[in-house]
Amino acid sequence: MVADSTSVPVDISLSQNYPNPFNPTTNIKYSIPKSCIVKINVYDALGKLVTTLINDNKSA
């Protein structure tokens, strides 16, 4: 969680995706210490937003 605009997030984990980001499907594992808004975006190699996978309030 971020306490203020100068803090570094703590207790948030985003694991390596598997099996491979170039396969038609991949799994992304994450964990959060308490309920909060989670947003996961996917970008292409040029930095262009491809899609938003999650943008919702999630429980721990």
C-alpha cells in the first residue's frame, strides 16, 4: 500500500507470469495485504496500452 505520494509500496507482490507471455494465455499471480483497488495493465514493446486486465476493488 502507498501511505502517501513519496512512499514506496510494501507487502504487495507481483509474481512472474507463466508459462510464457507470448503464449495465447498466461497466468499472473499477485497478492495484497488488505482489500484495495488493483489495476493491472498490459503494454506492448513500444509502451502502448494493450488492455487493462483488472481495475477493481479486490480482497486480500
